[in-house]
Amino acid sequence: MCEPAARAAAVGESVKTKLLVVAAAAVIAWGLKRHYADARPEDLWWILSPTARVVSVMTGATFTLEPGEGYLSRDRLFLIEKACAGVNFIIAAFGMLVVLLLQRVGSAVSGLRLLGVSLLASYAAAVVVNSVRIGVAMRLADHPIAPSMFTASDVHRIEGIVVYFGGLVLLHEIVRRLDGRGYTAGRRP
Amino acid sequence: MSYAVWTGVTGVFRRTALPLASYYVVTLALPLINGAARSDSAFVKHALVVLVVPLAVIVIAYAIGQIVRATLTNQDTGRSPVTKSRPLRRSL
């Protein structure tokens, strides 16, 4: 095969692999979403349990599993329920990492590695970021700072958005730096 | 708004475009596809907050970063950044 044809075939193969990786990532994200939609709090032990443990370390509160409810701190009257699981954060972080690192994929093996690393990194990030969010929420519940124009519920919602979005930006920056690609957009050469 | 500030803000938005898009997809696009806007009127209010807060976070974080950078630069040199970057006549 002549060189341009061989190069074109290699590029075609790489594009096909990338498309397969994107399709696999979409299936994983959809599976996570379905699992989350149908799950009871006990079924989400894989994310709620480590989150409750990290929150315990951060705040000193003790959480115990209440079947059908979630992880409850009786002393602080705070419940880590299904909605606090952070599964949406995992899905957002996972999709973001797959898109960010997709250009590294050249073969099926590297594609599988990308999916595995992205899933693990998004899980770890979700536990940390979600624990921070819950820790801050517990602090706000103990010491309300709600200005008159916001209700406590509004403050809780805004706090969740700020921490989740901040966590995504932080994860994005960390992975970019680890990947060895300093971001130069917006800077003059 | 000056050119430098405008360039800085657009640069920060470009830098955070992927996290922002990921966040919007999961918090807005997926519930919309699932019909949340039709079945739940509270979703519209929630969606507005979700839409605006990350943008505000980006702008506030950029402004704080610029203030901190300017303060640190002034502390390091005791002079303004403009004075620092000006070449010394003596070295010529």
C-alpha cells in the first residue's frame, strides 16, 4: 500500500475507534443514570458509603445507614439521601474527561484505558466534591447565612451548583496539567 | 470594558467551556429531554438558577484572580506592574 493510502487507513481506523469510545461512554453514562433512577438508597452504597465516611472525617458527625432513607447523622439531624449521591456529577465528570482526553485514543486498548481511567477519576472526584458539598451544607445548616432575598433552600441550591461546577473546573484543570497540556487559549503568544 | 479585560474574560470562558458544557448537559439538557420542563413548572426556576450561577462563578472567580494577581505583583515589586515591565535606561 502506498504511503498516503496507508495514512488515510490509519486515520480512518483512529476515527472509528474514537467513535466507538464515545458510544461506549454514552452507554456507560446512560447505564449510570438508569441505575440511579431505579436504585434505593441501599443500592447506592458504592457512592453513599464512602461519601458518608469522608463527611464524617470532615465534620466529626457519625452517619449510620437507615434502610430506605440513606445515611443519617442523629447527632446533627442530617440525612445523606439518594439525591445527595452525586451520580449526576459522576456522569458530568466522566463525559468531560472522555471528551478532554479523546484525542489520546489511537487503539482499542488506549480507548478502554481512557474509559477506565475516566470512570475511576470521576468516581473519586465525585466522592471528594460531594463530601465538600455536604460538609458545607451541614455548616450552613448549623450557621445559616441566608440573606433576606434568598431562602435557606435557595442557598443550599446555589451552594450545590457552585461546589459541583467548581469541582468540574478543578478536575478539568488537574487532568489538563497531568496530561501535560498547559492551556494557552486567550493568551498572546 | 477595556480590551485586556474583555480578552481575559473570553479566555476564561474558553478555558471553562468543557466543564460548563458538561454541567449544562447533565443538569439542563438531560432533564429537558426527559420532559422535566413539561411536567414540573419548578424546573424552569431551577433551570434559570442553574444557567446563571456557573456564569456568575466564572466572572467572580476571574475578578478575584485579577485582584489577587495585581495585589501580589505590587507586593513583590513595591511598584506597579507597568513600572516593572519598563526597561531600565541604565541597562541600555
